[in-house]
Amino acid sequence: MKALTKKNLLILGAILLTFTVVQGLISVGIINKFYEITIAMICINIILAVSLNLVTGFTGQFSLGHAGFMSIGAYFGAVINLQMESTGGFLLGIFAGALAATLVGILIGIPTLRLKGDYLAIATLGMAEIIRVVFLNLDITNGAAGLSGIPRYTNWLWLCFFTVATVLLINNFIKSSYGRACISIREDEIAAESMGINTTKYKVMAFAIGAFFAGIAGALHSSYFYFIRPDIFGFLKSIDILIIVVLGGMGSITGSILAAILLAVLTTYLQAFTAVRMIIYALLLVVIMIFRPQGIMGTKEISDLFKSKKKDERIG
Amino acid sequence: MPLLSVDKLTKSFGGLTAVSNVTMNIEKGELVGIIGPNGAGKTTLFNLFTGVYTPTSGSIKLDSDGEVKELGGLKPYNVTKAGLARTFQNIRLFKDLTVLDNVRIAMHQNIQYKLPSAFFRFNKFYNEEESLREEAIKLLDIFHLSHKKNELAKNLPYGEQRHLEIARALATKPAILLLDEPAAGMNPNETANLTETIEWIRQEFKLTILLIEHDMSLVMKICERIYVLDYGMMIASGKPAEIRANKKVIEAYLGEDVSNA
Ligand SMILES: Nc1ncnc2c1ncn2[C@@H]1O[C@H](COP(=O)(O)OP(=O)(O)OP(=O)(O)O)[C@@H](O)[C@H]1O
Ligand SMILES: [Mg+2]
């Protein structure tokens, strides 16, 4: 197993430690229900932001419809979990939701990803709206009232598991030849095509993978917050996710993680100041974008900051 | 049958016929030059060969091991798969990526490991990435670029960027290499170096090379045959000595000194 490098073992250790410490703090009640919500928000937002970053930051396809894929996961998860109230049902709901989102991603990606820039943004926005309207009008989703009483199976264990899995898998993808193909599209589409990259195929691939993980995030969301309505997954939710990606840095996974944590913590602390909350939040974004338009991390990862410049980067 | 047979190829942009009724045959292993004044349609010809443009009429046939393939109208990545690789007149490197990544991206079309290996890093992934890397560095070595493999492409000096573009094109493992003004912007010294490199890679990779160039010293020195385009039309073809003496060519260049080059 070549994957068992010192670095990977170190990462694994850090993950296990984080999991155990947080689990411990939850058990003894130091992390109370209120902070638990923040943690859930952070994990779900990391999954959403990292998966959108693959599409927008790495492949260069500006999408304003990520919440649409999230809602597919959320409704599939909820409907299945309401029928099958068990961990099995919960997991089945997650995977069914993720697969359904992937399928929709492929179907919608093939026609829309031929568009560029603003046009693509508007097309993806429209797609998410259509998904929302479908859920608004179906019986099984209970229309505008939404679904409630969804059993809660999302806990720290599953949040941690799916967040880590998402980050690892997307990171592995990006650092593979397939990921480099996606990045080449962002860099120069004509050059990429001329170097043998089927750009449409890899755009759709990135879009589908992004949709898959957004679906997982949606299912985790519905099983944590008991109830869902179509308008939770509207345009504003897509913008929220995009803000995390832009703030963290388009093309930086660790940037998305940092930004997801930063914004969740900020939202939690600003809860006490309801009136000025949105103003402070918006001002902060404006200030960061003025002084650091490339986002917190730019296209760099945290590990790059510790790398001596001379040292050769290992395989990947 | 020639390796590449171009028959009555035409490309119009609205009222402008950029390439008009061009017929040419390239034999395997040849090094052929394409010259002509500015706006003659040389780059357009390459864009037609490589699928960037769809021909208005005519055909481009590639003989790959006895199997004849029509290239006209194929997507660029399918043309590349069929065995044509190119460089661009206005360098189109992946500027914000490393020198190594520029080459590795061009190797993607031949990658063997599948998506699951990429996601889960099975041993296949590590093995192939390792050999990919070694192969890329070998290619960079030819152009004396391997020590700069981790630099961003945009930070290379101009001449090295041109070299990197050739290395990247070679990474697709082409049968035919199309070079669009590879010596543009180079000083005589760099051009001489480039000339040597082109001849060397031609031998080493058993390439057929098509070369657009304004630098007559380079063209006359290494090309076995030359085609001359003017206003989209083929006005002459032949050995360098014949082209030098051709009246039409001299006229097309309007006093530009072809004969003494
Ligand atoms: N996409 C396009 N749309 C319209 N006209 C075009 C297009 N591409 C090329 N042309 C025109 O076709 C003609 C041939 O251009 P081309 O770039 O092939 O010339 P060239 O021989 O490569 O010239 P140069 O030596 O300056 O590179 C020019 O008049 C150019 O303006
Ligand atoms: Mg040209």
C-alpha cells in the first residue's frame, strides 16, 4: 500500500484525534446543543463548498445552482428516511440522494456546460429554480409546507465521516490526471482541447462529482434539522456556498474549509446581534474582497505554506 | 498513400476566403515548411488540420497505419488522439500551472488508470503517476527545462516558453507535429538552437513535421519541401532552392529578400 506514507498517517492521526476530542466534549456536555448546530453547519458547508470549488474554482465553470443539487439530496434523504427509520435508511437516503443529484447534474450539465461565464451562471441558476419548483409541486415532498419530523441520524460521527471522505476524495481527484484535465479547462480551454482533453466530458464530470457531494450534504442537512422546505434551497443558499468558495480562494480546498469554519463561527457569534448581523457579515465580505480579492488562500493549500520552495512535490 | 493528404481545402469567414482550394500531400517522415506573407492563411490551415475550425469544403485525410481517417470537422481532442499535435503562434501555455503540469496534462489522453484509482489512490495510480512523471521529465530534459519543472509556465523567459510548448505537444505522442512560428521572437542564437532541437526530435520521435515560419534561414535550412501560401491560395511548392528562384514567391513577398536567404 503506497498510500501509507508518513504524511497520510499523520493526517489520519489528526482526523482521529479531532473526532475523539469533539466526541468527548459532546459526551461530557462542554459542547452543548447550540454549538453542536454550529459544528453541523460547518461540516455541511465544507462538503458544499469543497464540491462547488471543484466545479467553479478548479474547473472554472461558474455555477449558481449548487443548492439545487443539495435539495435533491435533502428530499431523497428525507423521503427514504421517513419510510425507513433506521441507520440503514439514513445511509440509503444519503446515497440515493447523492446518485439522484449526480444524474440530474449530468443531464443538466450536458446542455448547459457549453455555455460560458455569465450565461452558464444564469443557466445553472435557472436549473436550481426548476428543481425548487418541482419540489414545490410534488405530493411526495408536501409542497411549500415541506417535510417535517425527519428522524435525526446525522450526528458528529456521520458528519465527520462524510466531511473527511468528501475532502479526501475530491482532493485525490484534483491531484490526479483527471483533476489536471479539469484544471487545464480553467486555464485555457482551446489549449486543453488541442492537448487531447475532451473539455465537455471533463466539465460534465466535475459538475456531476460536485452534484454527488452536494447531494450528500443535503441529505445530512435534512436528517439533522428535522424539516425541509423548498425555499431553504433557493438562490440565496447557492450564493452562500459560492461566498465560502470565493472567500476561501477559488482553487483551494483548505481555503474552502477555513472559510466554512470562519463564516459559521461568525454567524454563531453574530446571532446575538440580529439587527446588525447581516450588515457586519456583508461588510466583512466587502473588506476581505477589497484587500484580498483572490480569497484567503488564493489557489494555494495550507500544506504549500510549509513546503520549502526547492523541495520537489511528491506524486500527485 | 501519403501520411496526410489535403484535398481542395477551403475555409471562408463570411466574405473572406482565408484558405482557398489548398491541396497538399505530406509523406511520412518529411519536414515540410509553410511560408507566406502575413494574413496568407497559414495559421488558418493549421486550425483546419487540428479541428479548431471546420472546413467550408475539401478534405484532410490522415493515414494511420493503413486506416484512412477524415480529420476535417473532428473536435480538436479527437484530432490530437488521431496523432496531430501543435504549438500556437501566440503561445498558449497553461500559464498559471507548473512546467511539469503543462506536460502532464498533454499526457492525459493516454492515461490508463480509471476514475476509481484516482479517487481511492489504488497502487495503479501511484505506479502510473510515477512513470508519467519520469516520462515528462525526460521530455523536459530534451529542452533543458527539467530543472524548472516546478516553476509556473508564465515565469519562463519567452524562448523557453516556446520550447515548453513543443515539449507539451510531444507529450501527446503525435505522428505529425505542427509548429506555428516556433522561432518568432527568438534571437539568432536561440533560433539556431531551436533548429537543432527540431532536427533532433524529428529523428528521435520519428516525426513528420509541418512548420510555419517567417524566419527564412530556418525554413531554408531544415525544410525538405516548402509550400507557399498567398491570399489563401497555394502559389508554389517545391524544394527550398526552387522556392527561392520562384517568381511568384518573390512577387508575393514584394521585394522581401527570399532569394538571398
Ligand atoms: N476566426 C476568424 N474569423 C475571421 N477571419 C479570420 C479568422 N481567422 C483568421 N481570419 C482571417 O483569415 C486570414 C488569414 O489569417 P491567418 O491567421 O491564417 O494568417 P497567417 O498566414 O497565419 O498570418 P500571420 O503570418 O500573420 O500569422 C486573415 O485575413 C485573418 O484576418
Ligand atoms: Mg499565423
